[in-house]
Amino acid sequence: MRYTTVWLIVVFTGFTAAAARLMYAQFDAGQYSQKNSGAIAQPAPPAEADGASYSVTAYPLYPPELAPGAGREAVQSYCATCHSTRYITMQPPLPPETWAAEVDKMIKVMGQPIPEDVQPVIIKYLQAHYTPENRKR
Amino acid sequence: MNEHRRLSRRGLLQSLATAAGLAATAGFGAATNLLPQQSQVSGDEKSLPTFTGPAPNPYWNSVGPVVQYPQKFPLVLLTDRPIQLETPRHYFETAFTPNGAFYVRWHLDEIPNAVDLSVWRLSVEGSVERPLKLSMSDLTSKFKPLSVAAVNQCSGNSRSKLQPRVPGGQWGDGAMGNAKWTGASLRELLDSAKIKPDALAVQFQGLDKGKGPEGRGSHEFLKSLDLKDSVLDDSIIAYAMNDEPLPMLNGFPVRLVVPGYFATYWVKSLSFIRVLDKADENFWMKTAYRVPDTPRGNTNPEDVKGGKVRTVPITRMPVRSFIVTPNGEKKLIAQLPVIIRGIAFSGYGSVNKMEVSVDNGKSWASAQLGEGHGPYSFRTWSIAWTPPHPGRYVLAARATDGKGNVQPDEGVWNPGGYLWNRIEREQVVVGRAS
């Protein structure tokens, strides 16, 4: 009796799975991604008590995925002081000398104090992942 | 897409029939886990690439994700700090761009989330006899309200089309918008502050601040206009945009409106007007937003490297036009009439001629112009077209402005990626009618 029950369950599950497999072969569903979670809270209706103050909620951040590799942490800590690293990923693939010139501009024109030993690390990282020859993402 | 859906549904019904009798709802959820990984149709492979280049961006908009921001419809993300968002193409079907859809471009990351108008004042200072501190109610009650329909276009709109590509905000064509701006006359305001005779320029600054050191472009965003520039007579300090308060991201509580000029001068959250008795040497005037002093601002990388290129601050917007529909996303049907629609504008006065080609610019026909909303507004245009045969067609649009400037069919190149105004094209596919 017990064996019959087990046997029935096995057959039933097998059939169900096979049927589902057939069904699911026809379409594609249930795909979710946490990659670009950009959820922002809906604003509450304005309160009269705010008087002459006009406000919005905090602005959401959408951090990009920087290419993994040596120098990524240096880029995240020094370049992201003033701006998001989307300023890097937004660019088209740029020649190595353009990346060097951009870093130079950030130091000399914009005044970002990047230690001398870190400058080549940042430049090399950008040149290793964001030129026409090697950009992948 | 729809067709694909329908086919899938039919397939589903067939499998349901096969599986008849096994209507085991309990097994449904569990069986899902037994499925092999079928992620070949994942969002990633159906979505745009994450970047374009080194070739020109082939898309109308830039390729970033669509994101949500306070007081905004979903817009295309360029960068999240400072915030730069692009307006999707379909919002240009009308002459006025909705406030929620209007593109966003800040230069520095510390921008207002809240402004208390009981404290906020617009200050007019520097080389003036009578410095002013104006509240919002001063602006609305002491000065005559003026309204103007004017296009606000980023200097770098369409930068992603330049060859070779240049660094900077990789805008598609959506870094522009048109609104009805209402506010106080800048000229009237300057007159009431009584400019001193030695004054040369007027500088504008908003509430935005950056984390860079003082005195650098990374700390403050400052723009100025020459006091002799007649554009000052057309400029207004706008407290309303399309008859509503400005969205925070578009410069609440007031922004400068400089009709005909690129948006770099339209300082957002304007709070300081400083009359200068010497030329403005700050980064945003002396180094950034400059264009070669050549026809169309055109040059080449060799001349720039050789230090041969003299530059001047960018000012007026050259004539442009855009095809908005059809947008190439779906097939047209042979022999079925469609209407080709779009917008046109110029910083040099009204667009008064609009031509459309359906053979990649070989021949042109005049399009009908929509209602005029003044010299600085978008003007809609339309033309009926019946695609004669199935196949591929390249549509093109060409505007002529009141000064006789015609859109050229050559690109432009300069290191800042400014002033793009080449004739735009749209490729459409026409299918058989039966």
C-alpha cells in the first residue's frame, strides 16, 4: 500500500514536471534582476505645516558596475569624490592618451588631490578596461 | 512582439492539451524549479548595449537605462551624481515638452532637495548703485510678468554622434526641451539695481555647489553674459515653466531663461546676479563651453593638437530639426498613408521652411509647418507620405530659419562636442500589404 503511494507520487511528479517543461518551452517568464534596482519611494502629499518650504525626496543613486581589475578601488575612492563613476562608464571607448588627459584634467584643472603614486594606478585601470581595444561592458 | 506573444499563447494551449488530465495545480509551482535554465531570452540580450563607440551612437537617444527621479517621468540616465537625464524621443511629438519629461543636466553634485522661500532671496550685487535682495513675492509683484516660449538645448546635445567621439556627456538627441517660461524681465531687474558705468558683464550663480576646492570649476558653476549683449533684453528670470512651478531638478525656484542661447547660460536655482567690472575668467567661461571661432564651430583633432584653434564662448543654437514619427521601431505597410511628423527650431529666429525627403536626401518636398509660438519655440511640422512599395526607405528632414540658415548635410567636430546640427535621418522598413 505504502509503495503504491510512493509510486503514484513519483509518477505524478514526473508527469507534472514533463508537462510544465513542455509548457515552459513555449515561452519565457519569471526573470528578475537586482542589477539595476532603482526603486524610489513615492512622495507623501505635501503638508501645510511646511509653509514656504518646497522639497523633494532624496535623489536616487544608480551606481554602475565598474570592470573588475587592479585599480578599481582607487578609481572608486578618488574619482567618486565629486562625481559618480557613471562618468566613466557613460563614455565611449576612448584612446589611452585621452584617459591619461582626463585624469590630468581632474588633478590640474578641477583640483582633485590624487597622490602621485595613485595617479598611474588610476590611469592604467582606465586604459586596461575602457579603450576601443579592450572595453567589454 | 505581439505576434510573438500570440504564437506563444497558441503553443501554450497545445501543451495544455497534451497535459490534459494532469491538471495538478499543486505541481505547477514545484515544477518550475525543475526546469532547465532558459535565460536565452534574458532582458540583457533584448536590451540596448551599455555603451556605444568608437563609431557614432546609432540610436536617437543615448543608451543608458530608463530611471525614476522625483517629480519626473522615467527618463534616460546619463549620470546619477551630478544628475544628467535625457528626454525620450516620443515626448517631442508636441511643441511643448512636459515638465516631468524635461531633460536634466547639473554640473555639480550638491543640488537642492528643498528650498525655503521664507529664507531664499535672489541677490543682485557687484557693480550696482542699489544692491537688491528679492524674495519670490518681490519677483512676482514688483516686476511685470513676461512669458516666452523658448527651447532649452544642452550645448552637447547629440555629442554621441561626433566622429571621432569626444569625452563628455554622451547625449543622444534628447538633451533639449521647449517650455513656456514666465518670469521677471532681467533688464528691468538690472535697471532697478542701477548698473554702474564701469560694468562689463553680468554673472549668474545658482544654489549648486561641488566638492572641489574653492576657485575651481569643480566647486562653483558660474556663467556670465556681456552687458552689451542684446540677448539680455530677451532674458527672463523664470518662476514658472509651462504655467507650473519649476521642478526641483529643472531649477526651482527660479532659473535664467536666455532665448536662442544654449542652455549653459540658463542658470538653475538662480540666486546670485553679480555685475562685474572686468571680464569673467572663471573655468565655466574661460575654459569650458567654448567653440572654435570658425564656420559652424568646426575644426579637427590635428589643428587642436597643434594649438591652432582660437575659441569663443558658445552662444546661439544653430538651426535643427528632428523626425519624431515614424521612428523606425515598427514596419509601415505599402500603400498605407502615414504622416511624418517632427519639430524644428533655431536660435536665430523662427524656422519658416521645412523639407522632407523619403529617398535619403536625393529629392525634397515641403512639409506643412504647425502653429508658431514665437521665434525661439519648437515648431511642429508634418507631411503625408504613402510608401509606394515594400522595402527600406531613408527619411530625412531639413529646416531653414528666418535668417536663411539651412541645415547642412555634413557633421561638425570640435573637442567639446558642441553645435551638432546635421540633417537627421530615419530608416523605415515597409512591408507588403498582402
